Amino acid sequence: MITLKKDDEPADLGGVTHLSIGVSWDPTAGSSGGLMGKIRQKTGTDLDLIAIAMQGTEPVRLAGLDSSDPFGNGSLVHSGDNQTGRGDGDDETVTVVLDKVPDTITSIVFVAAAYKKRSAFQNARNVSFKVYDATGGTTQQVADIWPSLLTTDNGCAVAKATREPGGWQLKVINETGKIKQGDEQALMRFAMSK
């Protein structure tokens, strides 16, 4: 079993065959009271979990938004778009089957973002990123990552899995930044900087 925190060195994923990253959040009225607050809370907010597969320094595939299985072989699978934050457990997940990831992929960066226009981290509460070892059909949480409530940024680099000569390693990043909403290239440039 591995346990991960932001300040830790990259964790060796030897023995881990299935890795999952999840994001969960709750809808909030924010600072709006009355009818607007009720409408905002009922509508929820749309955060997105995206996994960007890198070939060297170049992004070549992404799981999330409208792509659920970018390699078409089940090695990098997104659970689907939750647009409100309603429901128990993780609202969106990405699962990686490490030994099925194409050999040319050198890393995968996991980013959570208020990507779509009019969405914002400030319109969500209790945002949490979880990392799971899902090897052998059981799911065991190995990290719980909470971004700062003080950020006005709309993106968070959650973690990065890197293929090393001895196997895969995972590093918790938990760094926020600004991403131009609706701009996939801005999202990919943010991932490239991690």
C-alpha cells in the first residue's frame, strides 16, 4: 500500500496495476442569498477532471470533457461528466490500467478545472481529490487532497504519473493556476508546466 501527500517524493507504483483519481464537490449558494442562492445551489457547478497523456513534453491524448476512452483500449477511462456536484462519493473519476498504457506515453497529468464558462471553484464546496489503488478488484484510498479555499484560480494540477525505467511513479502536485475557460490548448499548456 502507498500513502501520498504533496510534500512526499514520487511514490513507486510497483505492484499497482489499476490507479484511479477521483474528484468530488458539493454545490453551494456561495455568497448569494435568497432566491438567487437557492437557484445557484439547485443548479450546482460543473467542475471537470481531465487526464492528459504526454509523449515526452507533448500532450497527445486526454480523458475527460467529451473523451471517455482516448486510447480505445480501456487503459485510460473517464467516468463521465457530472455537471452539478450532486451525488455521493466521487463525482468524476479517471482510471488508469498502467500495463495497458501505450509504451510511447511517458506521463499522465491529472487536472481538475472549472473549465466550462460560468463555472468556478468558488461555486463549489468541499472540493476533494482522491487517489485510489484499484488493483485486484478492490479499491483502497491512498491519498485525499484538498485544494485551498483561498484560491481564485480555476484549475488544479492534482497529480502526475510518470513512466520511469523501473515502472510507474506518482507524485501529488496540488498546485492551482489560471486556465482560460473553454480553451483546450490552455488546459494542455497548464498540464505541460507540471
